[in-house]
Amino acid sequence: MRIAVFSSKPYDRIFLTRANTAGKHTLSFFDTRLTADTAFMAKGFDGVCAFVNDCLDAAVLEMLYKSGSRLVALRSAGFNHVDLAAAARLGMTIVRVPAYSPHAVAEHAVALLLSLNRMTYRAYNRVREGNFSLDGLLGFDLNGKTVGVVGTGQIGLIFADIMHGFGCQMLAYDPFPNSDAKPFIKYVPLPTLFSKADIISLHCPLTPDTHHLINSDAIAQMKAGVMILNTGRGRVVDTQAVIAGLKSGKIGRLGLDVYEEEEQLFFEDLSEQVISDDQFMRLTTFHNVLITGHQAFFTTEALTNIAETTLANIDAFESGEGAMHQVLNAKCAPQDADGARTAFE
């Protein structure tokens, strides 16, 4: 099959080409995002391969269909950026990567937590400037602290397991508790988690119920100085409410690997440009905020799994044989970042 790969970076080319070892498919790589303005580039291709920040709304899908594409191969687990109703109407097949490396995302969340707690990013810059003062770098022992996990798919459970190893007390919220959860995880109502947790880590999918789950009302229920981590989906957090929480001191530390308006920012080098997103730039002014550009998934193991599963999906679509991880309709059970079923429906 001829596949147009959008939002491709050098690492995408390396891993997808490696997975296409037999050269069975012709992969054409495009740096640009897939949008209504760039969909014409897929003309004559049998399908497209898209990433999390590509636009796959009804207008784009119709353009792809008219250009001859019948397959959309997502190299991601999430599919909230796809108009599934339009895809079904057009008879287009949407496939995804349901699991690649839940350890990668969970471990990155822990990395954000540790860096924020001990302010290692500030210390690094100070030492390079010859400043060895410890003022402003005060952290706290993790042992004995209460950590709340929102969403207990594979990633959430792995994160909880790691934090339990630090001696933390683990609370979790999920409308339908995961039977794989270990005994040290105590499921509680969401308001209880908000009020009891010293650290809150978000591992839930983006659904109508979780959109802006962290808003001003939720923050008001939290402990003063709470640490909030989000490695799930950007729009789970209301950025304006979080900024207000940072300004008031209610939020003591904030770690983000996702951002609700990240489509125009992440995965690009904008160092020579003026960033016009005022909300994002406001976040960067806080010394107690650490932001990474959607890199939690970015490990050798995860990229290998993403590429191999993507090519296997394309193989199965073409041959009609083998496993194909198809997204059937908009009522599919939500998925967390590694594709494990979570209970938010």
C-alpha cells in the first residue's frame, strides 16, 4: 500500500522504515501536520498515517476519501482527534496502537515528580552559573506522603506501583476499579482524593466527563501546596484555573507533559519565533512549573512498538488477515495513553 505519513520526524522515519523491513509498503514522509490545508498531499495514497496532533475532523476525512484513502493508521493510542462518526459514514477504517510502553509514560510522570520536588532543573541552571545557594530548592520526603492517581489503566497502575516503592500511601479514583490493582491502592471518591492527596497524577483519557476535570472547583478542594502532574491528555486540565491556583499558592508544583492547546506548539522547533499563546507563556513564568513537550512516550521500546504495530495494522487491512486494532465507533470504551481500558465512559 501507498501510505502518506504526516507529522513525521527523523525518528519516525527511522523506526517506521525499520519496521517495514520487507519493503511491502511505500511510505512517503511529510513533515507537516495533517489539516484541511495539507490533506491534498495525500492524493493518490491508499491511506494515511497520522499522529496525535493531526486533524482528522469530518472535513479532512472527506478530503482524504475523495483523494482515494480508505485507511487512517494512527500511530497513537488515543483517537479523540478523529471524527469517528464521519469515518463510519464514509466507510473509512481507523486503526491505532492500543499499547506501546505504559512504563515509559509512568516513569516520565515520576521523573516530573522528582524534578519538581527537589527543583533539580533550577539547581542545574544555578550551578552552571556558579550559584550554589540552596534557597528556593527545598523539597520534601516522599515517604509517607499521599499520592492520588486519577485513572487506573496500565499506566496509572504502574505509576502507583513505583510510588508505593517510595513509601507513599496510594489513593485512586476510577468509576470502575481495575481488578488488577494491588491491595495497597485504595479507591476513593474523587472529592476525597482531591482533599487527601499531597500529589495528584492524571492518567485518565479525554472524554466529555474528564474535559477540564481539574478546574477551579476541583482545585478548591485540594490541599494547599498540592503537586499536580498530567501526562495524559491536555484538555483534562483547565489551564486558566491552574494558573489561578499557582498564583494563589493553592498549587505548589505543576508538572505537564501535555497542554490543552498543544497542537500549534509541541513537536516543533519554535525557538526562533515569538510564541503567541499567552496562556502557555504565562505558565512558563512560574518557577514551580515544569513542562515537557509530550515526550513521555519517547523511548526506544515505545517507538519500536508503535512502528511495528502500525505496520502490522496496515498489513492486516490490506490482506484481511491478522490482528488489526480497529476503532469501531465513537462509543468505544475510552482508552488511557497506553490503550488499556479505563472506566471513564
